[in-house]
Amino acid sequence: LKRKNTKRVPSFRKLLRTSKIKLDNKLKNKQYKQQSAAKKYRKEQKKLRQAVRDAICRKPFPLEEYKKKTVGKFSDKQEKDEEEDALPLDMMDEDDLKLMQDLAQKASFITRDLSSNEPVHIKKKKNESVIDRYEKMPRRMQTEPEKELIHLLPIKDKGGIIPQTMEKPDANEEPLPVLTPEEMAAQRKRKLQERKTHIAALAAAILSDPENHIKKLKELRSMLMEQDPYVAVIVRKLVMVSLMEIFKDIVPSYKIRPLTEAEKATKVKKETQKLREFEEGLVSQYKFYLENLEQTIKDWKQRKLKKSNVISLKAYKGLAEIAVKCLCELLVALPHFNFHNNIIVLIVPLMNDTSKKISELCFEAVKQLFKQDKLGIASLGVVKVISGLVKGRNYNVRPEVLKVFLHLRIKEVELKKDSEDIAPKKKFMTYKEKRKNLSRMQRKWKKAEEKLERELLEAEASESKEKKLKLHTETLNIVFLTYFRILKKTQNSPLLPAVLEGLAKFAHLINVEFFDDLLIVLHSLIASGGITYRETLHCILSAFHILSGQGDVLNIDPMKFYTHLYKTLFSLHAGGTNDDIGIVLQCLDVMLTKRRKQVSQQRALAFVKRLSTLGLHVLPNSSIGILATNRVLMHTFPKMDLLLDNESQGSGVYLPELEEPEHCNAQNTALWELHLLQRHYHPIVQKFAAHLIVGAPAEGSGALPPDLSRRPATELFETYSMKGMTFNPPVASVTPRRKDTFSQRDSFLNEELNELLQKHNSETAMHKPLDFAKHLKESSLL
């Protein structure tokens, strides 16, 4: 009987898996055999070469080859002739015979057997002298005459003294033709035009078809090493800028990652392989380009010259500036591409450079990057490098390095808007397009598909929002860590104004746990008196930003900050401190307008009166900002019209010199300053003064135009600033010359003073007598 086969048939999947393993094993065995065979072949070839070398060393070479002696009649005859030619011994002298015998006993070239294969001096090597060995060395004939050298002054380096020489010019040589300056300029112009044409041709070819002409990037980049001293500087600058513009144009909108070994071994389509080669070449050329820019900056910083000495040190500064400009452009234009962090590491230390032009280029680039960065990844990288730079330099950096933090998009972030901008925009079909192109069933499927796509887009937007918040939190932590380190360790450093300004901007985002300590530090800085007035304003602004945010829940009375601002307002004037009015307006907005429920009427009246007095002796833009602030305060606090009446309210006399706003009896004074400001030489100041005199109405004949009433005080202050403002004053009010502006204003003020004095002197009999001179003294005009 035939035995039944009980072996189970393997499944199809097992067969596939087994066959794959077998194929892999066969491939590995084949590779191993090939490697073994190649290794064996290399060993055999090595042994063979060694054997050949040994044989060559051992084989002696005879000096001459002699033919064998011929046997026969001819040889016998030759021997007889030789015997006849030889001299008989009896015919030689005894001295000659003795000399021949002595020579025969010595081994010499004459007496030895020439047919022997033994080397000549094999037995004399040990006893051979140095002179004999030197004599046996082969001589070389001197074909060229030695050139005469001129010894120059040596150069001292870290390694020691380096001698310098140069060849003495030969008098017989024909000198090169000397070109005139016109010929040299024409030759330089021709060479420069050739280089420009070549650069333009390469750039046009790359931009027209980047994938097929990626190798021309290398040819263009090689022109960064131009060696012609007449055009080297300009050509290198042109190539730097051209490559920068090319990379900005052909770089994809994603980051290129290196391929893994498995991806390289996988067979792909021709199009995919072509794209891979393009991406690999693009990344490598971009990397080499960045390295060239970095090396140019390093050579300039270290004052190094290349061996060729094609470019002078003075020209290297211009090259370095162009290199920094290219890096700044790439920092802003390609924040998503490879090596962006490397560019950040190069740019941030240059913000602290001694060259003003280079540092300003880097400042502007970082500011632009902060303003356009929506997610915050690039901003986080820059903030990390700045924090490390400040700490590494022991806080010995320029204040502008920290002022860059003020341009971070964190305080005024609109998450909804940014998430919509970041989310991929998908265009869906309209109802008419569906009705026209799709059937009923297709429309039904399309509707369900679009619903699912909308849900996916919403999920992506929420994820990007969470990611953005996380990045912003980490960025702020690093910023505050830097600020607190400076406040703790170096309170007298020039970085303090930048720190206080940054705290004023981001104070509402600080953790509540640090509020008490931070307020104590800010008040101690103000009380110490060791900081400037602008820095004290930043301290006040920071304190009220803290209290206006999460600090509302804290039971803290900031009266000391109100008192300090009130008593120091008259430190401002039309000179250098006029720019500080912008910070004062921000402080007033946070202290009075936004905290109106915590501000008493007496305090508000005192600030309005003092601000009106301050508006008399500052520049027009500051007066406009102050009057706009008074208008807001009149609308915010309803009983401000007390200052528009000349009769006293309650007991007491106004004390303008008192430093406490709560106890100066501001309700017993009037805004006499508005009458003077109503005749101001600036038309906008006149409008605001006339508007406030009638009670700052929102409608009617005394209302302001919309372009003035709807704008905040800080914006009006910046708009009407004297810096770059073109203002044509009325002809009847002021002369067109700038230098007569202040003298004209003073003449108008004196006229108004005389009119008011005459008017009030005539009315003293009918009305209650007023001490007008006292009020003028309050306005600090006399």
C-alpha cells in the first residue's frame, strides 16, 4: 500500500513570506561570495606583487654580456694573433713586472671575471666610507640657472618669524606694456561686462528650469572665488546677491529632509528620482552658499587676508556687509527651509556688532521676522539665542538687543484670525457647479465629502491654535527669565530701560505669584532716584499693566505711583524730554481711563488741571496729545465741567505746588490755559482748545471732526510729530521760516497776556476780584 502523505500544505501567505526570506538569503549569500572572491583576489595580487619585488631585488645585473667563445680555425687564429701582440716577460723591466704581479693579487675591474654574475662591491659594503658612497651618488646636470633672491623684512606670526623673499627681476626680460589709466578703465569695464553677462546667463538658465540646471548653481557659486583683482570685489558682490535671489525663488515651501537608507534602496519612478536629485543638489548648494557667506564675515571680523591677496581688508568690509544683508534676507524670506537655525545663530550676535550699519541690518531683519511670524517657531529660536547671548556676554550687550523683544507678536495676537490664515484654504464647489456637472447621486456623495473636509480643516485649525499658545508660553518664559535676571543682578546697567519697557508691554501675561515681588522692585527703583525719568515712566507703566490684567483680583493701592507721576509731570518740556510725552499718555490711559472706578474725582481734577498747564510749554504734537487726553477724561468723569467755571466749589484754595493730587483742592481753580491755547499758532491745538472750552460736546457746532475725535491720544501725538512733518501754517499766524516759529509763538502769547490782563482789570469792579497773576504763575508761563 502506498503511504499517505500527511504533510500539511503551506498557505499562500506562508509561501510568500518563505519565498521572500529565501530570496533575501540567496541575495546575502551571493553578496558574501562576491566579497570573499574579491578579497581573495586582492590577497593573491598583493602576494604576486611582493614576489615580483623580491625577485627584482635578488636578481643581479651583469655589467656586460659576452658571446661564447667560438670553436674552430678562426678562434685558433685569433689566439695566435693575441700571443704575437703580447710582450714577452723577458723584455719587461723588473719594476714593471713586480707592479703587475701586485695588481694581479688585488680584485679589480680589470682582473675580475666579467662573465661572473656576482656584484662588484658586494664584499666592500661594510668597509665603504662616506666619501665613497657620496661619490657613487648620481649627478644631475643643472639645466636652469639659479634665480637670485632678495630678502625682505620677515613677518611675525603665532608660530614664530616667517622669512620673506622675492625673486630679483632680470634686467634682460622685456617689461610688460604699461597701460594708461583710460586703457585700464576700459579693460576693467570690458571684464566686468563679461562677468555680468555670464552671471545673468547662468541665473536665467537656473530660473527657467531649476530641476535640469541645478548643476549650474555650482558654476555660479564658484564665481564667489573670483581671482582677478580688477573686478573681484564687484563680481563677488553680484554673485552673492544673485544667488540669494535665486534661492528665494526656487526653494520649495517645505523643509527637505535627508533620505533614509531604506528609502535610498527602494526603486522609485523616474520623476521621483529626478525630484530627489534636485532636492539633494539644492540643499547641498544652499549649504555651501551659507558657508561662503559665513566665511566672508569671519575673515572680515578676524581681519584675515587670503594667500592670494586679491581683495584688500578695506574691501572686505563691503563684502561682509553684502553677506550680512543676504543672510538677513534669507532669514526673513525662508523661515521654513533648512539651516534657518544656523542663520539665526549667525545673525543674532551681529546685532551687538560695533559696526552700526551691520547691527541695524540685523535689527531690522529680526524685527521683520517677529512681525510676520504667525506660529512662533522662528521667534522662539531667535529668543533662545538672544537669551544665551545676553547671559554669555555677562549682560554686556547693547540695549537694542533686548528692545527687539518688543516686536514679538504675543500681546496683540488675534488667535482666530491667525488660525484662519494658517489653516489650509480649500475651495468647495458651489451649488450651481454641482447642479451643472454632477448627477444626483454624485451631488449627495460630494456633500458628505465636503462636510468631512470642513471638519478636518477645523480640527487642524484648533491644533495649530494649541501649538501656537504652547510656543508663545515657552517664548514668554524665556523673555521674562532674561528680564528678571537683569533686574536681580545688574540694576544699574544700561539694559534697565529696555527691561522696564518690555515689562510694561508683557506685564499682563506674568504669573500672579510674581506680582507682589515685582511691584516692590519697581517701587524701590523709583524711590532710589538712580534711574532716569524715562525709566521711572516705564516702571509706572509696568506696575499699572500688572494691576490692569490679572492683578485686578489683588488688593493693592497704587497711590504712590499716582503721586510720583503727578509731581514729576513738570519735568517735561519742549526740549529733549518731549518724546517722553508718548509714555506719559500711555500711563494716563492705564491709570485713569481704564481704572476709572478706582479713581476719585479729586484725583482726576488734579491731573486735568496739571495736564492743561503742561500743554503750554511743550511742542504742538504733545499739546494735541495732552488735550485729547483731557477730552477723554472729561467724558469719563462727569464732574470735570467744574474746571470750566471760574467760581470756587467748596472750601480751600488750589495749591499747585502740592505733590499730592488728592489734597491740592483742584475743584477751586479753572482751566485758564485753554484761553491761551485757543490762540495757539497750530490749528489743531486751536480746535482742541475751542472744543474743550465749550465742554467737549460729541455733537453740534463745538464738536470735533471725526478724524480727530475717533483717534486715541498716542496716535495723534505720533501723527503730528515734528519729525518729518510737513505743515503749512496760516499766513496770518506765523512766518514760513522754521527758525521764527518759537519767537512768533511767544509774541502771540504776550499779546494774549496783555488782552487778558486789561480785560480782567476792567471787570474787577463788577465781579469778584481774582488773583490772575497767581493763575498765570500756576501755568508756569511767567
